[in-house]
Amino acid sequence: MPHDEVDLFVIGGGSGGVRAARIAARHGAKVMMAEEYRLGGTCVIRGCVPKKLLVYAARYAHDLADMAGFGWTVEGARFDWATLIANKDREIARLEGIYRANAEAAGVTIAATRAVLDGPDRVRLATGETVRARHILVATGARPALGPEIPGCELAITSNEAFDLKALPRRILVQGGGYIAVEFAGMFRALGCEVALVQRSEVILRGFDDEVRAHLAAEMEHSGVRMLCGRTIAAIAQGPGGKTVRLSDGLEIEVDEVMLAIGRVPNTRDMGLEAAGVELDQAGAIKVNAASQSSVPSIYAVGDVTNRVNLTPIAIREGHAVADSLFGGKPWTVDHALVATAVFSEPEVGVVGLSEAAARKLGRPVDIYKTGFRPLKATLSGRQTRVFMKLVVDQETDKVLGVHIVGESAGEIIQLAAVALGMGATKADFDRTIAVHPTAAEELVTLREKSA
């Protein structure tokens, strides 16, 4: 087998891997990257981007319903799933082409094949070639978890398959309570599907502020999603009229599709990591230090494969930091302490900083400011939805520790709130900011009454 030598070999062509490869190459490093599927990774190919496109499609259903209250009459409007999926596929292909073009323009050599470790400084390609590398970066992401063995689980789909369904199911059951589950449940419901959401715990979105979780659950239930919390799927069987799902409490539901959204598993299986001396945690994720370096000094890992903060912007930052640190002469690390996030549910959730429960665990007194209101748009549309906003404030320092929003454009609003929290904004800073009226976001700077 021929041998080659590079400064950096990147395994995985997702957002984190591509960013690391491009930046390293721009610093003058000789870089090779292997991707066995498609460039762009989970986010671009079967995650954030296609999901948001489907969410946009679903929200047009609300817009059409809202229009009547504003004097518009829309006749003959209909939705075609096949058109949406075809257009989504074209956009994903376009983005993949951009990822490839940018990497190649930076000087990265791309191998469209699987790659595994063959020691601390060598990578073996499925083509048979072995490449020697000064540094190796593993950025292989994660895959949908299938959970414990369920009789008939082969009849279920995951988010991977949901993006390519040939037809929109009339009835679907989704198991899970995290980002993916609630986003798909809301999207399918808005498109007219009968949706049941099965969740092991009593409340969705574990780790989020309790009031955010309760508010979103109530809104989803009001929209028509059948919330079946405190249960799991016991079995799935194919019947003449669809798939029959038996739950842990004995309830049986007949649906057209069953979607499992019960978490994700790091892609570390059969990659030669253990043989190379790379330590994994109990979840199978690669253990790394603050610099994304594994237990083997020459091997690094970024993104979901490390199971730190599993968000695309984090993977991109981590990959950039590794490239700068190794080849740019300016070492730095990513701060995972204050990361804003959005859930593109219906309604949308935007969060940055600490929940009330997490803040109280610090042992310091906190002040809580919150509000719930019907948005102005709903007063004419007639839609029964309410916005929820909450600020968590350190009582002694007046520093805002957390901002929580449930409502339209929550993700857009929370991005700028994250800037404020990153600068150490206090409640007094929020209070002296002039409101933009009439907006929902103005509530963040007009909250005056403490609720706790």
C-alpha cells in the first residue's frame, strides 16, 4: 500500500471537520479530509438545514389561517409534500457543492471514502491507501439512537428517513422529548398530520427551564398534538390499516409512521480508536480536554463525537480553534459555558444562560422576572397562542444569568440576548434600554415586577 504524509488528516466532512480543514490549509498546512457519505454532515444534509426548511413550510399553514383576520381571502391553497422534498433536495445539493468548493479552494484534498485510525499517526482508507499524519482530527458526528430493542422497531423511522418520506403520513407517532422530537411533532401537526408524541418522562425538553417546558407542552397540546408523557413504546406491529403501536401502559395506537427521536450516539464504532489508545466515555464519545485533544496527543476530536455541547456552531468553533492552535500560531479554546440555543418547535423556543433551577443550585439568591401575553398578531388572526418570557437575575450582582423565550422568532431574539449576556449585562442594563414598540421583544426590557 502506498504511503503519503500530511500535516492534518480530518475524518469526517461535517461542519466542524470542514472548518478545521479549511483553516488549517489556509495556515499553510497540508490537509486531507475523508468523508464516506456527503460533505456537510448532519446539519447540512439531514439535520438543521433541511429541518428548518420543513419548519418554514409548516408555518405557512399558520400564515394562511391567520390571513383571514387581516382581510385576506385565499382560495384553493393546497400543500404538496413531494414538491417540498424535491426543492429541499436541490438546496441541500447546492450547499454540499459550496462546502466542497470552499474546501478545495483552500487546498484541502478530499477523499470520498471511509477512513479509520491505524495507530496514533496513521489513517487507513477503505480504498486501501494508508496516510501518515502529524495530527489527526476526528469529526464524525453522531447518529440517531435506536434505544433498547423494541419488537417491531425495524418498522420505525428516524429523523434521517423522515427527510425523504415519499408521502406525508396522515398519522404519525413520535417517541422522544428533545429538540428533534418536538420539532418534528410540531412540523407534522402544522402540515395536517394527526400526531402523537410519546415521552418517557413527564415533561418534554429535559434540561430547559421548567416553565419553558410546561408552556411549550401546553401550546403543543392546544395545537392538536396528542401528548402521551410518562410512557414508552413497547411494541410495533404492521397491520392492514397501518402500524399498530402498543405503549408501556397498554394503550394501542394505529398510525402510518412511527418515528424514533430518542437521542443520538457518537459515531465512534469500528474506527480503530481503542486500538490507537483513544479513550472513550460510557456513551462512546471521545474524551477530550479543553483544546479538543484526546488521550493520544496527536489525535483531536470536535463536534458531536465528543458529546460536549452538540450544536453545529460549537463544532465549527472547535474545529477552527484546533486549526488555529496547531497551525496558526494563536492557540485558543472554545468557551462552552454560555451558549445560546433555539428549538424550532411550534411555538419556537430561544434560550441562553441558566434556567431558574440551575441558577438556584449555585446557592445564591436570584430574582425572577417573567411574563406571558397574547401577541399582537394573534388579536386579529384569532389564533390562541401565548408568548412566554423569563429573566433569571442574580440578586446580589444584578447580573442577568438567563433569558428564556417561547414564541414567534424566539431564535432570532435570543441571538442578540446572548451578546448582552456575554458582555455581562445586568438587569439595570436591560431596564435602561429603550423598547422597540410594538414588538414582542420589548417585553425583555420592560419587565419590572419580580415574580420570585
